[in-house]
Amino acid sequence: MKRQIPLIIIITMGFMFVAHSFIPHKVSADFFDWFQDWVKAVSPFAVSLGIMSLFMVHGTKIKRKVPNWQYSVITLSGLIFTALAGFIWGTHVGTPYMWLFENVQMPMSATMFALLAFYIASAAYKAFRARSAEATVLLIAAVIVMLGQVPLGAMISKWIPEASTWILNVPNLAAKRAIMIGVGLGITATSLKILLGIERTYLGGGD
Amino acid sequence: MKLNYAKAGLILFLMVFGFLLAPIPSHAAVDTSSYIVENLKADDIPDDDGSGLVLSWKPLPKEKRIIEYRIYRGVTSDSLFYHGKVDVNVKTGVAGDVMYYYDSGYNRFVDLQSPGKLKKEKQQPDDSPLFGRLPRDLEVTGPQLTNYRILGVIPEKDFLYKNTKVEITEDEDTKVYAGLKLRHFLYLLKKLRAEKEYYYTVIAVTESRKYMPHAEPIIGIPIDNSPEKIRQLFSVYVEDKSRMQFEWIRSLFTADQTNHSLYLVKKNNLDEFNNYVEEQKQAEIDPEFETSLENPAQLIYQRYCGYPYTPDNTVAVDIIDGKIINDKRDINVEVGNIEDYFAVFSLQDRAGYETFSSLSTFDIVNSSTLPTISDWNVKDRKNDKGDYNAIYWEKPTVFLTNCTYLNDDKTKILVNYDIYKNVKYDKIKNVYFNISDESGKEITTINEFYQDSKLKITLEKPSNRISFEMRVVANGDTGEDQIYTQDLIFSEDVKSLQPGILYLNGEEVNKYTYSIYKNNYSNEEWRLSKNTIGAQRGIVDNVSYRSITYKGVSKFDAEKGLFLVTPTFQVRMDDELENQIMTNLYAEEAAKSIDTYNEEIANYTASKDTLETEAELANADDAIEFYQAQIDLTESNPILQKAATFKSYKARIKFLEKVKTIAGRSFKYKMVKTDGKAHFALSEVYYTEEVGKLPFDESARETFTTLGMDHFYPLPNWFQADKLPALIATFIFGFMVFFMIRKAKSGKELYIRPIAGIDEIDNAIGRATEMGKPILFVPGLSGISDVATLAGLSILGRVAKKAAEYDTKILVPVRDYIVLPIAQEVVKEAHYEAGRPDSHDKNSVFFITTAQFAFVAGVNGIMIREKTATNFYMGMFFAESLIMTETGSTTGAIQIAGTDAVTQIPFFITTCDYTLIGEELYAASAYLAREPLQLGTLKAVDYTKFIILAFVIIGTIFSTVHATFLINAFPTK
Amino acid sequence: MNKNVIKFFDKIQNIDRRYIYIVVAFSIIIPLLIPFNSPTYVTKPTSDIYKKIDSFAGDKTKAILMSFTHDASTMPELFPMEVSVLRHCFERDIKVFMICWLPAAAPLVDYAINTAKEDFDVQAGVDYCNFGYKPWVLRLPIMLGMGDDVAKAVKTDSQGRKVENLEIMKNIKNYDDLNLVIDFAASSSAIQWITYARARFGANIAAGVTAVMVADNYPYLHTGQLMGMFRGLKGAAEYEKMVDVFAAYESEDHPNGRPFSKEIIKETSVPITGDTVPYKYKKARIGMNAQSVAHIMMIFFILLGNIGYFITRKKEL
């Protein structure tokens, strides 16, 4: 029973949503709105699950003094302090909470994001090697597209920017669309498997 | 190294907390008096209905770091309630010397989000008159009701079914009210009362959220003014039809208007008329002023205009036998030579003020110079939930939108075009272009059988003018009689060809605009549905399901926590749109109403003996007539009669609600085609012989005889026809799945292409076991509603099971907290299945954070500290993918990724050992499971893909040979 | 072949990635610190926007609307576009409106206005108007509503003033007047404008997007549904140049700038070294220098790696 009931809920709701996408009637639209309201109401409760997990994992680490337990202290104190700052002073502009957001969270995120530029450079260096015929095509395409982005390309030949646009628009877009079709079918198949109860791993294991 | 970690941790810890202390505002004393705003004033807003004041004050300088100004209002100077605020950018401050705040129209009074109790404003001295927002507490808020005009906005269902009957006795007179709790109101809105004194003050709030002292409260008195003058009146006299046509440009403020009137002023009466207008203005400014002059202008047209929508701005008045006659408005005017007259328009408001427009002379024309309206239709739009009517006319329009040179010689051009379709001609088959140059020599002809909105044209030599002749072939029309012409003209300014004016059969298309007006059974006024340009060929008119009741609120019952409103409501108007059919929520009160009407008639009849002036007598007669009409309606109206037969409250109200809904959602339409200057054509109200269906029992038709013939009630549809191809495809796919599963179950070996990444999963787990290091599994960064996450989780199940069998630790960091419990359950179950529940660590699946890059930092930290031997990335990834995998590759882990995020696949391919591309991610679970059910589905996907491919190829071939039926068979969305 | 050369390439093959990082860092930082002149080629999607905006010059019955759908994280690419469009409008006396859909975008709008307006005599509510932050969920009623009446769809501006009372609203009623909408975003939000404002009311739509989103918006540019597009930092640099060459150009013949012409832009180069152009108006071009150098460095590394690959492979054979 523990498994049957969720499965029944999934299958009935699933088919109702399939029907919804084909039925424009008010009844169907109202059902969807009603569902949306419930989602909005239920999902905030899941936040507490995340916080509980965080406390359990890091609490255990601190208690057992596992290596690097100090980081766990920082994580938990950061969590508590930010939450308290929000509760006590509010989240308006000019409060400690917003200060933390603007001066800690934003620059740190930006730093992580900026790492991307360096990683792309090193990944490109490793990847673009003329190891085989296909790899050579990839290499040439990459060089043309990169040159097309900068004035140097146009200075060498006015065809380089055009070729770059063509590569992006024709072969690249074609491959992209092919993958999208595959993905679309994969999504449909997985959804169908879930609807029919073939795929149940997400409920926890086999039957 | 370890010691260093500890030290580094401590330093970081101290740094974070050190920073935290910094922003807390220093408590050094500041001279708060310099933060009081100056020059605070409250002025009346002109041209309004007496509900608007504009506050102004001098903003504090930028250096004061002000973040907002808060406005407080009250009716006495000792208690002012928070009313609203103006946000300020701290860094830039306010640019001007004066800040304004408009307190006008209806704004928030009290609602569910209001505080429960009244609070003193923060950081103010004990004797401060400032309070927070008005609370929900009726003891405090109730008495405030009379200080404003309060409008309750109530969802109709709540008004009809959630009310409580309340009786109040005042001066021996018992009155019945419907009581509603605050939660039954959508909003309670308030408006200032004219001629009443209101107190205002403003405080500044600094960046560190310090509330500064308030300025000395000031008084503002809103004054009811005459309506705003319309911007311009145009008048046209159509000689051959002896018809006057008027059109005007509406004023901006329309809330307080009751009548549109048109007058004729004889040219030799002009001075007299001006004197009269002047006198009226005097009387408005000075209430003591006594008027003596009579309006010399002759009223020729008048209509009611109190609806809260955009009113019609056109009027046509026919002169029959030299006379204009309108019994309803008591108009009987003889008209002489039209050239002797000026036309003047007036707006009247509730207070009786009248504003005249500037005078306008007639433009005398012949009807042949006016536009004509032909072939227009109204119908219920298909494939919707029943909230749109479609209005459409004439045949599709084609026009050029842009032109650009493709080469430096200016001999190759790209021309963009567009088409306006409508619901009748919704499939465009061909568009023919005949293109010729300045000398009329043909350049080329193009047949656009597939409309991609662009034409590529090669010219012999650069040209400054290229002419296009265009024709549209749509379903059911060849377009032979509709030739559009438009030129591309070289423009000096842009040094390029630009589309010129569009002509249809030689007539300029955009010279005229269309306005569609609609009207229903709830009001006599026509309201604007939409304006469109002349090239457009149809509109859809929204007929919302949302029904709202508006009620004034002035009384309350603090004990029961109820706001009181009158229980009467309008069901609809009678068929002539002359009288409202009113009833009461409570049947017994409705029955009593006739007695009340009779009483009123008796009162007025009695009062006639004491009345002296003619106006007063006429007024009394009008009142008697009104009440008599109400009695007649109540006694004879079939709706009210039927309503009276119901015994239960619910049944009676349900019936009335149904009638009300049909009346409110049934519209008739008319159309005006105009040049904006009164040269217009006015359509008849649209009428069809075809009778519309009703979603209710047909008995409703007894009272709605015109329903579906001129009144259109949009119906909801049960199937969205344009999704038919999708439905068929779904069935084909579903059938394939069943067929393939059966085949697989029958023991037939199904071939599945080997996928390297999946084959390697076992080896990768084995490697981690050999090295004695943990496995890292990231199930994507998106939520559970993303199917990629589900696919990732099902792979997690297989991987965790294998890992449990080998007794290898698995770490699963999660970004989405809804995914967390599911992932935990999956891993736990996998351990049970593998027969190793003892080795399950419930903390191996854990939440890090929802912040994208912070999550990546966390995952990277785990890779480096735990030295994970194998990393899996399965699910949806965004810009962070490379940062994770590149770190993984530096730690020397084996990495297997799978995602359907097309933009991230290249990054995974370059940095991971194996990558599942797109659909392979979805196939992986079936591949690993090797069950017939799973394999069957996988095989079905393959065959479906083959069908799609076949369609793509066939479609390409067909469209190449001009056969577009296959393309057109699919919806465009 | 020289043994040392082979040894060098052998090393290059397995170079520590941190050397690459340091080279990338320098190739970005140095051009940012030391601007140099490099040609900026103007592409059609950018010049189309310029031409359209310029055609409204001095016309009090036309206006453009800038829609901000991004936050501070994509500012380096999008902000120079916004500033140069505003500069163009202020130079050429074009009415401009702004609206933003994210709370985090509201300060960016203010920042852009304040950056551009310092050099011009312009006034809020007269020459430009900021509608302020409107929630993304309300985009439908607002985008559709503006097709009917802007003042009704957007009731108040960012300072809480009634839009209908503002002087700038004279002659501005709906998309017929508010004829060009430019959506600045790090996503494909321009599609919303295409669906609601263009398909229904025929408004011209243009997009300013980050370089990674360019590919997603190409199909709309192809069909002409987008009349133009700023393609990442490059697009911003192109626009900066055009404003310098045309709108900010002053001579006796053209006291208020000169009209657009492909020929002039081909011939003219505007130096970004020196003080002729304030730093804020050449940010994108300086950024493009850094991008160019980084690109060239990467191409260089790739070529170096490949040469090394061939040489070492030969040795193995």
C-alpha cells in the first residue's frame, strides 16, 4: 500500500494534466489554477527539509570532529546569522541583510562565474587538437567562429565573419535541433513511463 | 595542511562576522531636525471629481542618504495613519526641487494584509500623532469609514452566498444590510470626500532605516471641479443624408462623467453663449454667485455616460424634415441653414457641473466621400475557454515593413512583409508580388507559397523607387479584387529604401481606423472594445468570466466583525435598456420593496402641494414616474416573478446569478470606421439569423430573445482542435510503447545501440571501490518538475545500488529542497535492495544551497577534500557545468555526465570522460534496468523518431515543390 | 629537428593549466587598463536599430521604450548598450521610456539614466520617463494594455507620478507612437514582446542580449520579427561607435549630428585613447579590446598546442 497510493495519485494526476493540455474549457482551466494555488502553498514547507538536512549533516560533522569540521561551523553560523538578520531588521534596502546580499553573496557569485572564462580557455586548449578528421573540422570551425567575433577576423578577410555566422546558423543549429527532437522524445517517453508506472525509481527503488 | 584549514576557517569566520558588524548604523548622535521635510503643501487636483490632492515638498539633499519618504494622512491632526511612500534612489537622490505625491482616485483602505492591531509608528516620540497602516481591527477602522468614500470590491460569489443578514434600527427605522467579513472583499478602496479637511504629513527614512521626525501636519481640501474639457470636437454635415456627424478627442480624466450632450449655437447668438459659459464658470468658483442667464444653445443630443469604461466618442444625429426629435430626452429642435450654426459638446458630472468644448463649424460633405463598412462579422472564437468573441471584416492585408541592402552595390535587397489575417481567412495559401521599377518595367514576380515574411530581390541597377503590387490568396478567396500597392522609396535620412504608403485598389489603407464598441444588458452605454489601424482585419474581444460586485461601504458591525453593504443588486436592465431590474439578496425584503415604492410615491404626491418652483415639481414627477416603473417591473418582470417562486435562499440566488451572468457576458457589437475627424461610417448593430447555443438550459432564452443573434455569448470548448496533430502523435507513440513492450515481453531480443557512457558506469564504480574513495553524484541543478531531474534520479537509483553492493560510499549534494527527500529515499531503497541496509548513511544525500554558484563552490569543495574517485553529473545543468567538471578533471576523477541542456553539452564533452548527450540521459535508466517494460519504451522512442524524421524529409520535399499542405497541417505554435 | 624545440613542445603539451589562467588574466586585464585603438566593424542588426531610433529624431509624436529584463550579473555586456542608446536619444532629442521587470533591475535603470544624462539638459517626465519596476507576472496585461493606452497600462512612473499627467505623454498613446521596444535581457524575453506587442499591435521590437543568448534569438532576427539585435559586448561597441560617428558629431552642416550612412561609418575611426570620448561612452569598446586579445590568445594557444601535438606525434612515430 505504501507504494500503491502514491502511484495512484501520480497516475490520476498525470492523466488529468495530459487532458488539461487538450481541453481549453473553463472547467479544465479552473482545475489548473486550483492546482497552481496548492503548489504555491505546499512548496515553502519543503524549505524546512533542506534546512534540516543542512543541520543534520553539519551537526554530525561538528559533533564527531571529523576533518575540516570548522567549515561546518562557518556554514551553520552563516545560515543562522543571515536568517536572523532578515528576521530582525527586515529585508529592505539598507538593512544588514541586504548589505550581506550585496557585499558578500553577489561578489562571491560573480567570482565563481568569472572563473568560467579561465576554465573555458584551458578546456579549449585541451579539446581542440587535430587528432582525427572530425577533430580537425571542429578545430577549424572553432577558430573561424572565434575570429569572426573579433575585429582581427574581419581584418584578415571579410568572409570570416560571414563564415562564422554561417557555421552558427546552419550546421550548429541543425545539430542543436536534432538533439532537441531527441530530448523532446526522451522527455515524453520518461513521462509516459512514469504515468504508466513503469519507471518507479523516483519513488524509492523497484517495486 | 589540516592545521592550515583550521586556521583559514577561523579567519574566514572572523571576517564574515567582522563584516556583519560594519553595516549596523553607528549610533552617533545626528541632528534629526535637519531631516524634517520643508515646503510641504497639499493642493487640489484640477478637473476631477473632488477626490484628488497633490502633495508636494522639497526633497532632502542627496548627502542625507534618504531611501524613502512616508506619507501619513488623517482627518484630525492628532492621529495620522500611514498612507503610502515614495522610494528614492539613495545614490542619486531626487533630481528635481520638488517631489510630488498624488492622493487621488480609489486607493487601498484595509485588506487582509493590513496589520491586526493599530500600532504607533516606529522610532517616533511618545506624543507623536503618527500611526501605522489602518488595522483590520474594526473598532479602529470602522469609525474611519465615514471619513472617506469607501468602495468594496467583492467577488460576486462571495457577495451572493457568504453574506450575513444584519438589521439596524435607526430613528425607529429598521434597515436591512448584508454583512461581509473582510476576507470576502477583494479590496476595500477609499477615495477622499470633496470639501472635507484632511491632514497630511511626511517623514524621511534614511538608508539605515532610521525614521526621522515628521513635518508639521498640513491641511488639504479636495474640491469637486467641473469635468475636464474634451480636447477637440469635429463636426461634419452630410448634405445628401441630412445627417450631422460628431467626433471628439476624449479628455483624460473620465471617472466622474454622467452625460454627453451636443448643442447647436446660432452664430449670431455667440456672445450670449459665451456670456452664459462665463457665468457658469463664475458660479463654480464662487458658490454664492447667482446665475441669471439661460443657455441660448439648443440641445440636439444627449446620452448617459457613467460607465467605468472608455465611452463611445462618435455621434450621428439625423435631421428629419428640418427637425431633430428625441422623445426620451424631450428634444424637439428646428434646424435652419447648417452654415449658421456652431456645434458645441458638453460633459456633465455628478455634481451638475457642465464643461463646454470649443466651438466647431460644420464641414459640409457628401456621403460618397465618407468611408464605407462592408462585410463584417461576429462569432464565438474557437478553441478557447469561452472568454473571447472574434470580430472580423474584409479580406487579409499584405504590406511591406522594412527593406535592407544585402550588398554594397545596392543591387540586392531584402524586403520584409507582413500579413494581417482574420478568423475567416486564417490560412494564407499564396501571396503574389509583382515588382517593378521607377519606369514601370517589371523586375520580377514572386509567389510566396510559404510566408517567411521576407523577399530577396536582385535589381539590375540601384533604384530609388520600387513599386510592389500584391495579392493574397487565402482559404476561400482568390484576392483577385484586392490589389495592394506599396512603394519602396529611397529615404535620404536613412540612406536606404523605406516602405511608403499602402494602398488597396488605389485607396489609402491606413487613412481610416476601426473602433469596435460593445454593449450588454447591464448598462445602456456602449463601451470601447478596441481601436485598430486600417490595415487590420479582425480583433478578439475579451469577455471575462470574473464577475465582481462593487458596493459602497459606510456602516459596520464591530461585534460580529462585519462590514455592511446594501443587499440590493441589479440583475440586468430591461430589453429597452431603460430601467434596471433590481432585487434584494433576501426574498422577504424583495417582497417588501413594492410597499416601499408605494410609500415613496405617496410621499412625493403629498409633497407636490407644498412645492413652488417648476423645477421642483418636475423633479417630483420624475421620482413618481421612476417608482411607478419600478413597481410595474417588479410585478410583471418574468425574472423577478420566477425568482419569487423559489423557497430556499440558495435556489433563488442561484437562479438570479445565472440570469445575471448571461446578461453580463452577452454582448452586441457595432463598428465605426473613421478618419478621427468625424468623417466616419457607422455600422448597424451586428445581427445574424443563426441562433447561438447556450451552456445552460434553453429556458433562459425566454428572457434573452436576442441571444446569439445580436447578443453574443462566448462558449467554452471541450477540445482544442489545433492540438489534434499532437493528440494523434501521442496516440501513435502510446501505441508504439504498448506494441514494443509486448514484443519485449514475448522474449524477443530487442537490439539497442551500445552507449559508451552507460557501459562505463559499472567500471567507474569499480574504480572508486578499488581506490577506496567515494563516488559523487550530482542529480542536476533544477527542480523535480524537470524531467531531466527524474531521469537523473532513476540513474542514481542504479548507481547507488551498485555502490551499495561494492560497499562504496556515495555522496549526493542536492540543490533543490524538494528533490532532497526523493533522492534520500532513492539511495536508501537502493541500499535495502542490495541487501546492505547497514551501510546506508542517511547523511550521504544532503542539501547545500539553492544559490547556483554557491552550490558549485560547495560541490567543488567536496571533490577536493574528499578526493572523489568517480563523479556523475546527471540532469539539468546551467552555466556552472564547466566549473564543476574542470575541477573534477584536475582532481583526476573519472567523470560521466548526462544532460539535455544543449548549451552545456560541449563543456561536458571536453572535460568528462563520457557524456550522455540529450536523449541518452533518458535512455540510460532503461539501459541499465534491462527489463522488457523499459526496453520496449526505449525501442518505441526509436521508431517514433524514425516517423518524425520521415515527416521532416517528406515535408522538405513537398515544400520545395510548392506543396504546403503538410506544413499547414501542423499548428504554428 | 632541434632537440630543444621538441622538448619545448613536449612541455607545452602537458602545460600546467595555471599558466593558461595567468595568460588569460593578463590578456584581459592589460587591455582594460591600457586602452588602444582597434577597428569596430558595424554589423547590420546593430545598425538597423540605430537607423530606426534615429528616424525618430526631434519627432515629438514618436518614442522608444527600453525594457530591462536582467540583473547586475550581466551588466558588463548590457549596460554599455543601454547607456549608448540613452545617449543617442538624449543627443538627438528623442523621447525615451524605460520599464523593468525584475526588482534587481530597478537600480540599473536609474544608474543608466544617471550615467547618460549628466552631459545633457534633459528632464524626467519631459524628455524621458522611467515607468519603474513592474512584476514579470503582470507583463501580459501591461504589454497588451500598452497597445491600447500606455498611460492606462502603466499607471504610475517610478516616482509614483501619474503617467497620464506627464508632459512626455503628449502625443504618445500606444505602440503606434511608442514605435520601438528594445528588450535588454540575458534570456529570450524579447519573444514576449514579439508575441504580444508585435503580433497584435505591429510594434517594432529589437533585442539587446548577452553573447551566449544570441544563438537563441537568431531565428526571430531572420524572420524580421526582431528588427535588430545587439549581439553581446560587440553589439554595444558597435553602437557606441555609431553614436560617436553620427549622433555626437557636430559641424556647421549638421549641428545636431549627421544622418546614418554606411559609407561614413566605413571610413571613420574614432580614437578611444585620449579624452575625446568620456570613459563611460567607450566602455564596450575597451571591453571588446580585452575580448579580442583574449580570443587571439586562445587561438594562439590552440595553434601552439596543435603544432606541439604534430611535432611530438612525429617523434613518437
